[in-house]
Amino acid sequence: MNKVEREQIQALPTVSILGIRICKWGMKDTVSYLRNAVNSRTPHQIITANPIMVMAAMENPAYKKIMQAAELIVPDGTGVVWAAQKSGEPVAERVAGFDLLHELMKEGERHRWKVYLLGSTGEVIQEAARRLTLQYPGTEIVGFRDGFFGPDQDQEVIAGIKAVSPDLLFVARGADTQEPWIGKYKQAIGVPVMMGVGGSFDIISGKTKRAPIIFQKLRLEWLYRLLSEPSRFPRMLALPKFVIRVLREGENLTKMG
């Protein structure tokens, strides 16, 4: 990344939520920025932030460092949007990672982009690739593989991605794994847009369902996921901690480094 590109990233309109800089842009501006990123061929890590990830960063300095080094962090979680409002520096809108994935696939049709899918199980990733190809025939899925590999296979995976030179890389390995993996290898991988997408492939493949529209409109997707997967409860305990931390910080919320 050259000096001009670094300055452009530093000039992004952001709000700091407990030390994590969240971009204020809505979906349209975010996609426009990422279109330029593809054109520049400069590696960009995009993180779709939610309160659980922000709290993980608060408790884990290494994870926080990864988030702070990302080129773009979008406000995926409703709680992050709320925290920005509380800080007095609201974001334009929620930019859900699932929706951003689809917007980038649409953009890919216009520009004949190439995409690589990494993560989930072999069955899920294969079906997700099939369905995305049907939905966006102009965007080429140039490769995919499951997310079940260890550090000893990282170089093999990276070589497989580089061999097909994708414009977009979507990684679904869980927030505790996918963000650190992308952060560690983004320069070696060299893909212009690399984004962790969590459970998106499960939804795209039909394995699981996204929250109904009513839950989305009421900003209660987290509740739907909890009801659908009670095993998520321990992770969800980060939500009240996040709310308490944001309320306690008050005016100092955006000043934390």
C-alpha cells in the first residue's frame, strides 16, 4: 500500500466505538469504495463488526490489533449502530455483511469480477457456490474450498487462491478465526477485497434461514439467531456487557484508543 492509499484509508469518515473505528458510510458508498479497491488491486480487509466482536477486542489485545489494522470496518450489528448514535456521531445505516456480500456479487456482474469462497463444510460451500453462480451468472466463482484446515495447510490454501487471482475473497470460518486469518495473510494473499462472512454460506446454501423480515426491521436478528440456536447463548452474554460499557463510557466513548 502506497502513501496515497494509506492517507485515503485514514481519511475515511469513522466513529470510534470503544477503540474500534467504524465507517459511517451506508451501503452505497461502501460498495463504491470497494469497487475502487478492486480497481486499485490493493489488499483490503473488510470487517463486519458487531458488539460481540467489539467486546472480544476489548478483552483480547491481539484481536483488537487485528481489527484496528483492517482497511475498512462496517457497522454490521444493530448494537454498533446504536452505540454510534449514543456517541453523537451516527453512521448512515447498518451495513449487514450478508447484504454487502450480495451487493458485491451484483457489482461483480457489471465488472466481470472473479470470486473465491473459503469456509464452512464441503457440502455447504459447494452448494453456496452453485446457488451464487445461478443468481449472479456474470460474477465468476473461480474457486472454493471448505474451512477445515490447520496452520500447516495455510500456504497450500493461499497458493490455491492466488492461482486463480480473484477480485473478492469471502471467508466463513467464524469471527474468532476468519478475521485473524485474513489479517495475518492479507498481504500474502493479495486479493483486493477480503471479507469475513460468518454464517452467510449456511444461509445461501439453504442449510439455515436468515431472520424473517419482521425481525430484521425490528433490529432483532440476534434474537432470532438465539432462538434458532440456543447454543449461542454464552456468546450472546457479550451483548449486555457491550450496552453497559457504552452507557458507562458516555462522552468518552469515541475517545478510547
